[in-house]
Amino acid sequence: MMRMVSLAAIGAALCGMPATAQEAPVTGDTPPPAPVEAPAGGVSRAARQIYTPADFARYAPKNAYDMLKQVPGFAIRDNEDLRGLGIATGNVLFNGKRPSNKGDDMYTQLSRIPGGNVERIEIVDGATLDIPGLSGQVANIVYRADSFSGQFSWKPEFRAHYTDPLFTRGDISVRGRTGAIEYEVALNNDDSARSGAGGPTLIYDGAGNIIEERSDIWNTHYDTPKLSARVTWDGPGDSVANLGGHYQRKYDRYYEDGIRVSPGQPDRLRTVRDKADSWNYELSGDYQFGFGPGKLKLIGLRRFSHEPYAQEIITTPVDGSTPTGDRFAQVGDLGETIARAEYQWKMFGGDWQLSGEAAFNTLDNVASIAVLNPSGVFVEQPFPGGIGGVSEDRYEGLLSFGRKLTETLSFQLVAGAEHSTITQTGVDGQRRSFFRPKGSVTLAWAPSADFDLSVKLRRRVLQLSFYDFLARAFLNDDNQNEVNNDLRPQQDWTFEAEANKKLGAWGSTKLNFIYRDVEDRVDVIPVGADGEAVGNIDKSRAWAIDWTSTINLDPAGLKGVKLDTRLLYQKSSVRDPFTGEKRSYSGWTDTVAEINLRHDIAGTDWAWGAGGEYGHYQPNYRRNQSDKVWEGPVFANVFVEHKNVMGLTVRATIANALNARSKRDRTVYTGVRGDSPIDFVEKRNRLIGPIFAFSVRGKF
């Protein structure tokens, strides 16, 4: 099982899981030919690598995602969670265009394009394109649906301990064309999951004596069925229109049962129940047409999410004493409306774009806390900080210009600003306005066919979670956030560099470097005499090196064998708002090491492989505690795959083969962390156990 690792502040700018590589055809004894380096119609006239469906035939791909993940050295990077739509931040285009929706990740969008519809995949440096914001390697998926086709997958999973079987993970989609209309309909539940763990937790006092022993078992049920549709109209000339949307339900349940044993006290049974069933929808559309000397694109988007949440904890002494309990509940309604216009034209030998965007975000939230009374009834307590609303009206304007300076050097410049007004209702509500510059400058250098380098400097403004303005209780850990109406979005200066080196028949390697100089880092800060809330730290910094490689071993005589590797090292530094000492970012992933092997057995439809991932993480910090929660540190998996079982691709996987565990190290102080005596130390070590996964994928 491959685990996606959160990279905190660096995360969105770095790659996702490393991509696997193109390999020799199943029936052949020689490596595949190098991708074509030639100008082709589409996103730009620049030279690019061209991959055709024949290059991926050995993998029996069912969709565009199956193809793209086999491109040597390419790692899919999803769009960053920035404000509104803004300029492009991902590295995948569809027929030369960036998607105009926000509700689907790249995996979902790629997996809906049947492999038979893909004409080619173009890999080109983003700075050479006429789409502002792109840099480094970018994949353009060129596809066309000329007839009706469909695909499906089913991915059940079974765990040996504590967890119910998963039967509901899968997806089905159809795509087709009628005249100038191309359509797509999909039902997707790929994010569904069943997870769980169980085992001991020991509680120590400040002197290191065991004061409590716990034995807990938890499991989750998570399903996110989404029905989506999209229609594309190829109008006269170069006009094109897209209209899409989705409706999704989320069913999210958490169950924990345990027993607590302490000297001098009766044993206690403790139950935790979380419920976060919600629904959301999104509607989006865009229309591009010729206008004057260029093209005008109009974009609109509306999305809404209804998000109830409730957590209930009850502790029952086994000697018949009165149970105690607490309940936290809230209902949040989140909305976003975006109107955007982009005008592109050519002038002074380059590509220009003028864009304007208006975005309106809202949250209405009602939260409550209740305490279980002796009669077994929950009685609500005053919790005014959890009731209120947040809205932001934001307007942005950007001008971009990009062109080739020489045959090997290109640049792109984006400059502009945004003005936003944040209004809060509820406790100490207020209204604030901000003006912030934004933009970037990118240089792309390709001195040879097997090496390219891009560097980028940009000014970012990140999105906020509106829930962070309001009070929130975390009953399971006895923590609570207070109201903070002064919360501001993080801003930073980011420097990025990406170097790609092709190794011929041996594969390719890529090195990414990112440095961020951050203002208004979002973290937990002091509020009042002894409270805490989500707030801002004035200055901080972070940097990362992310090195991914694909090594084909065909030249070494190991036909059909390849290795994918990744090394990620990250450092961050922030001055702790409680202690004044320098520390890493809260919850920071500082190291990831990953290696995956795949062997497609020549002359057969069989493939097998194995992989492993190591991760190291920093604690989360609050006023009176440091808390490190992680799984691992090493996850390993093995799989076997047959690519033609009556036309289906069937895979069996054993994940967590090295018995990674669920762990926690938490130190709680009597007062401010570091300046007060230790109250208690919590050490958790829970069994996860092996995970048996099965998948069936096909098309019709």
C-alpha cells in the first residue's frame, strides 16, 4: 500500500508519489525507443517529449492515469490549495488547457479518460507555455472521445485486525461524443477506507512512574460517493465551452473502545464516537472564444458544503459509579463563488495574459459543548466562541508575459495584486481589509535534449480555513482553541528550482529544491492569560530537497525491471510563540525515503513488485504539550498482477508487510510547555497488522 505523506507548508509545491517509468514491450528484448523530440501542434511550438499509447502497451493501461504514471521521471503534482482559481499551480494539462474546477484532484480527472481516447502525452517545460504559473516539467494529455466507451474498477481491502472489510471502493465512468459535444459521467468512491488499530497505551507521571494503563481499539468507516458529469462543446473556429459539476456524500465514522486501569481507582470503560457525515456540490463552467487580436476565456464556479460534526466521549466505571461524558457538536456551511476572466494575445514576440478574478467565500457555523449529567442526559454549556460566521470578498488582477529569449532560454513574468475584505460575526466580530502584491518570475533553460533546468521566484498568499477563526474543542485530548479574529492568511516568498536529467535507456532523474521565506505562518499561539488559538507567527522559513529517479535495468540484462526511488529532506525553523525557542514546524515531515521495484515478465502478462517507504516526523506543539503521532516508521508492500484475465487487469497486494505500527509520544505539562513541570507522558504502541488488497480494472 502506498501512503501519501503530508508535507505541511512545503507539500503542495513538491511532487506526490514518484512516478514509475516506461519499460520495454512485454514481448521484446530491447528497451523502448526514446520519446520523440519534435514540435507538435498543441500547447506550444517548443520541442517536447512525445509518448504515444504504444509506449505504454506493456502495462495494459485502462486510463490516462495508468499511462502518465509510467512516464520516466515524471511525478504528478496536484494544484495547490491557493485562493480562488488563480494562476496554474499543478503540472497536468488536458488538451492544452488547465481544468477550471476545484472539486477533483488530478488522479480523479486522469482516471476518467479511457486509455483508448489518449492520442499522446507531451512532456514540456511549463515556462515555455502560454499558461501563467507553470514551471518545470508539465504533462499535456492530448485525447479525444470519438465513440462511447467506459471503464470501471473495484478495489476491496481486508485487514487482519480490528477493521471491517472494505467492499465499497471503486469507480465507473463513461465518455463519448455526439457531433461537437463530448460528454463524461462518473460515479466514484475511490477515497473510501476502513482502518483501525489496537493495543496498549501507558501513562507516566513526571518521575517516570506508570500511573495508568490503557488498552484501546479503534476503527473507521469512510465513504465518499461522488456523482459527476462534464460536457465539452467544440464550437466554431477555436471556441470551446465546458460545463461540469458533481454531487457528493461523505460518510465518516470513528469508533474507539477501551479500558483504563489506574492504582486506587476503579477500572473504567471509555467509548469515543465521532460522526462527520456531510454533503457537497460544485458547478463550474468556462467559455473561450476569439476576441479582437486574442482569446477571451470566461470562468464561473460555485461550490457549497454542509458539514455537521459530533464527538461524544463517555467514561463508565465498572464498579457501577456514575458515568461521565462530554459532547462537542457543530454544523458548518461553507460556500465559494468565483468569477474569472482571462484574455490572451501575442505581442512583442511573446504570449500575454491579463486576468481578473472575484471570489466570495463564506462560513456559517454553530457549535456547542455538552456535559453528561448524573441522570445520563447531556446538558449544553455556554460556548459562544463556536458560533459565528466568516466571509471574505477578494478581487485579484494579474498581467503575465512570456517568451523565448534564445533557442534554449525562456522566461515568464506574472505581476499583480489582490484586495480582500474579511468580515467576522460572533464574539468580537470585526471587518478588516488587505492589499497584497502577488506574482512570479520563471526562467527555463534547456541546453540539450537530455537536460533542462527551471528556476522560479514567486509571491504566494495561501487560503485560510475559516473554522480556525472560531473556537473548537478536541475532547479526546482535552484541548480547546479559542476565538481569534486577527487570523491572517500565510504569505511567503518562494524560490523553486527543478533540474531534469535523462539517462537514455537507463531512465531519468529529477532534483527539486524549494525555499520559503514565510510571513504570518499559521500555528497555535497564546491567547489571553492561559488560552490558545490558531493564529500567526510573524516570521519563519523552510526548505526542501526532493530527489526522484527512475532506473530501467534493461541495459543491465534485467529485462522489464525498473526501480523508482525518492529521497525527501525538509528543514523548517520558527520561533515558538510560547517558549521563544526555535523549533521545527508543528507536525512537519522532515524525511521520506522510498524505493519501489516493478518487474514486467517478458513474453507474459504477469508483473510483480515490491516497495518500501520510511518517514520521520516532528511533533505538534500546543501551549502545554508536544504531541507526536505517526505510523511506521517503515511501510512495505508486495504485489502480483496479471494484465489480461478475460480482458481485466487483476492485482493482489499485501501491504504493511513489515508490521508498521500506530504510535504516539505526548508530553503534557502543568502549565506552559518547557517552563512548567511535566504533568504526564503518554506512550502509545498499537498494532495495525497486514493489509490485503485486491483490485480489478476493466473497460467496456
